[in-house]
Amino acid sequence: MIIEYYRPATIEEALELIGRVGVPVFPMGGGTALERSASRPLAVVDLQDLQLSGFRERGNQLEVGATTLLQAFLEQPGIPDGMRQAIAREASYNLRQVATVAGTLVVASGRSPLATAMLALDAKLALRSNLSASEESSGLGDLLPFRQAGLKGRLITRLTIPTNVSITFESTSRTPADLPIVCCAVATWPAGRTRVALGGHGPAPILAFDGPDAHGAEIAAREAYSRAGDEWATAAYRQDVAGLLVRRCMEELKG
């Protein structure tokens, strides 16, 4: 239950509010995730007046504002098809019209296609806190497993992804509307660097492979899901599917 609502005009005001103690305080972008916490008392800090949405290209990097809507991200020119597939699989059209990029990553489970693709791209986050006047930078992979502690008193202002990278995305699920049981994103850099991220299990997607080339990526993906069993699928099933999806992604990149 939302018992306090704030709409600050500056990031500094927002950080002061987020740093309060007592009632749990949550930043609010689109608000879709907060609906899941409606049963407990909480305060929200509405970010929509902070001008944290939009895109900016800097060389081979694309900066994505934290409160950019998923649908705007999907429609942004120059986004690779693999990234578009992941965004489309993350949520329905109606939810993409209100859910924000940073908000989706903050609450993402291991079954999140968007978080899986962003992890493969080695996305970087810019963070602000009221303890420092300057922004901090963090890799998404460093933050995902420790979000609750890592984001306490801090606010994501933007994300940065490389634009000179090719990425493919594959997934399998029980129905087309379900989140994946297994999903895979493979990103390759012009120099050959290859990163493989797997989703579909656990509290967050995992980085299964990061190497100077693709050699060993399929084996690494299988090994990464050797214990990935739950009520949705056995570990053996996920191992087989992860290897198959990595192979498909590699073939698509070569093609």
C-alpha cells in the first residue's frame, strides 16, 4: 500500500528521499513493479520529472536514459534485431508502454529476456548517490546478483550499451506468452570477443562465457546450467536446450 508519494524536481531531491530510513522508499518509473508490492506500506519517489529518458549516441556507445520506456527502446533506430527480440519477449505491448528500462532490470528475475541480452552486451550503469557529487559506473553483471544492497540509496540514471556489437537472442518457453524456461543471448565484437548470457532460471541471468573468440562457448553454456533444475524444468533439459540455443545463435551470427 502506497502511504507516501513524492515527485521531486531534481535528482538531488530524489536521492534525499530515497536515502530516508523508516518506511521503505522505492523509486518509481513506470510503476508496474510496485503494483506487486501493494500489500505492504511503502513510499514512492516518482522519477518522471527528472528528465532521465531518451537516447544519446557517443561514438560506438548508445546511452539509454533510465526511465526510457521499453517500447521506445524497442523502436529506437539502430537497435540490433537480437535486442529487439529480447525486449519484445520481456513484456506485452501494453506493459512496454509504461515499464521503464532501468525499472525492468532492477526487478528482473533470471527469466528476464531483457536482462539476459543486456548482460551479453556487457551493459554499463551510471549510478548516483547522495554520498558523492559524481556518478559511479557499474557493470550490469556486477550489480544483478546484489541489487538489494547495491542500489540502497542509489539511483540508476542511464545505461550504456555498445553499438558496434552483433547480438542474437533465442528462447524457449511453454507458451509464446510465457517468460522463457531457457533463453540465450550471444554478443560478438568486431575483434572477436564473444559473450554468452543465459536466462530462464534463478534470481538473475548469468554470464556463461566471455572469451576472445567463440571457441568453447557451447560447452560453457551446458556446464553453466548443470544444476539449473526447478519446478519448470530439469537441469538436464536446460543443459541440452542451452547448448542448442547457443549453437543457433552462433549460426545466425555467422549467417
